Amino acid sequence: MKYGLLGEKLKHSFSPQIHNAFGIDDYILKEVPREEIDAFMKVKDFTAMNVTIPYKEAVIPYCVQDEVSKAIGSVNTVVNREGTLYAYNTDCLGFLYMATEAGITFTGKKVVVLGSGGTAKTAVYVARQEGASEIVVVSRSGANISEIFGEVKTADYTQTEAYRDAQIIVNTTPLGMYPNVQAQAVDLDVFAKAEAVVDVVYNPLLTALTLQAKKKGLKYVNGLPMLVAQAYFAQRYFYNEEPKVKPDDEVLLKQVIADIEAQVRNIVLIGMPGSGKSTVGKALAEKLGRTFVDTDEEFAKKEGMFAGAYIEQFGEVAFRDAESRVVKEFAKEKSLVIATGGGSILREENRDAMMQNSLIVYLDRELCKLATDGRPLSGNMDKMQKLYETRYPIYVNLADVHLKVEEDNIDGLVDAIIESF
């Protein structure tokens, strides 16, 4: 191969898409079994490649390393120059880019790094290089990584006195990653001085940890900018160029990040019963080439009856419990168009689930034009008015996009949503 990504299992990698956007058309995914990695590295049949798990350390004996990859003990970029393999680590540059773009600086700050694996070492290296006043690595075992970095404070999660005064929290664990999107390594309520959260997870775009940071008004960032930026810096090494963002590439780099974010993000439609969520959602999904999901229909499939019959038999509380399970099941997926039940926004757990990986669009239709047939909780205008007064502020506060629904304006609504996306 000429350019590509070396790994063992690479089915869901964004690397070809990213490098294509940066100008490499012949970038491939190279899956190599562990028992064949020695032969692959000795043959050297490539121009340059990125390296991912589980080979970031395995390739080191075959390469001449730069100082950063030596310090971290991990390689993510290998360049073949006339038969000699040169190894680099651009994860550090990607990590620093991610934090800087979010307005997060480490200078003079106490930093807690959650996890003790390879990415934790990257975070510690960057924080130290950027002048953090103190760094504490927190893991389940309180693992010591000082053999690489010298003296670094460590703690397990129960030793909150060692890290609760940290100003920057960095999550390098997989906790919160799809499909276990509600998990998080720590509760931010522990951190009285917290200013910012850096989470290397990017699926979902908002983990439970970064969602909590958002609610608290802290700075936060997910790992997608790091993923894209480390690839960009690696490509600079491919071309034997300095690993810096060229002025002409600054907009492109941000655009690639935005494009991937839009690609994986769901579009969730909220609004009163009868406001047109399903109609607009189907038209939107068709235009975008996405799968459409109606949570009311999915509820009926799972429970064997529609909402009205379920409420009549089991009551509204039981209905809301079952509805929440459906909402959370689909909200954690990616690239869907989801029409939700009118009252699904009443529970915070549902709102949180929607916020984690979705653009939320409120379809606001005049009460007198809402369809009421077959809707047990909003079957007449008096009920509708009371529901609207309760739900309207929730809809508005939750929505990223607020659109007025007019008659015969489906195409206009679809275009407006796509434009906002």
C-alpha cells in the first residue's frame, strides 16, 4: 500500500474519510493479524501509515523513533524513507489541538487524568509540557505510570481527597462510550474547583460526563477534534513537512470535524402531538438517505399496543417508563431521524438521552391546527392547552432549532432543518 491505517480490526474507522478530505485518495485500511505483524513490518511495503490498537507499541522495534513517541512509549505514525522506518506520535498534537480549540489551557492548573492506558500517557505528557501545576492519574487500581514520566501522583477512585480540587478533568477511559452511554468514571459534583472537562470519547458526541459539564456551565470537548487533528498532523509527516496547521488548512480542518459530527449526529424532532413530527421526519430521512424512527411506533412494536391502550390498561406512569426505554434505545444510535412522542421530553433522562448525540428540532404548530384524533392525553382543546402550557418552555429550552409549522410547508421545514444541520 501507499498510505493507510494499520490495525487488527478497522471496520468502523473514519481514517479513510478524514485523509480523503485532506487530499489522499488512495488511503486504505490495512488489517493485519497479530501473527503476521512481524512480516508486514519487515517487508516495509508502504510509503506511510497510521497505526492504531493493538500495534502502537508493537511497531516500535522496527522504527527510528522521535522524542515524543519515545517519551510516551507509543507510535501512531510510521513513514518509510528509502527503506528506513521513522516513527512519530501525533496523538499529543491532536490532544493539544482539541483542548486549545475548546479554550482549555493547562498552564498552572491541577489536572486529573482518568485512566492509565496509552491515551492517559498522552494526556499527562501534554499537560506536563503545557505547564500544569499538578497532575494526578486516577484509575481503578491506582496504577503507577511514573516509569515513563518520572514522579506522577496516582490514586484510585475512592481517594477523592487526592483529586477533588482539580481544575481540569480529562477522561481517557472508555466509560461513556457507545453503547454504554450513561456510564461515567466520576461525578463532577466531586470537583469544587472544576473549570473544564476533556473527554477523548466521541461516540456519543456528548458523553454523560461532558453533558454534566455542559449543565454546570464548564468548558468541555469530546475526542472528535483530536481524532481529526492527529490524522492531519500525521499527514504532514507523510509529506516530510513540519507538523503544524498551515494557515490555508485551518478552515478545512474545522470543516472536516464538523462534517463527521453532522454525519454521526441524529436529528430528533420534538413537539406537541399532531404537530407533524412523523410527516416531516419521513420526508427529512428520505432526502438525507437516513433511517427514520418513530418512537410511538417502536413503542407499539415492543409492547404490542399503542400508547392509548397501554395507558388505559397500565396507567400513565407505566407508559412513561416504557417510553423512556424506547427513547434511550434509539437516541444513543447515530445518523437517524427520530420523531418522538409529544410528552417524551417531560423526563430528564429522556432529554439527556436526546442531547447526547442529536440535533434537537422543535416543530411548533398552532394549537388550533394540531391533530387530536387517537391521542389519549390531548384529545380535546382544553387538554391540549394545559399540556402546551406545561411543555412549551421545555421544548424551547431543549431545542437546538425552533421552527414554526405552517400548512403545506413540509419541503420548507425539511430544507430549514438541513440548513441548520
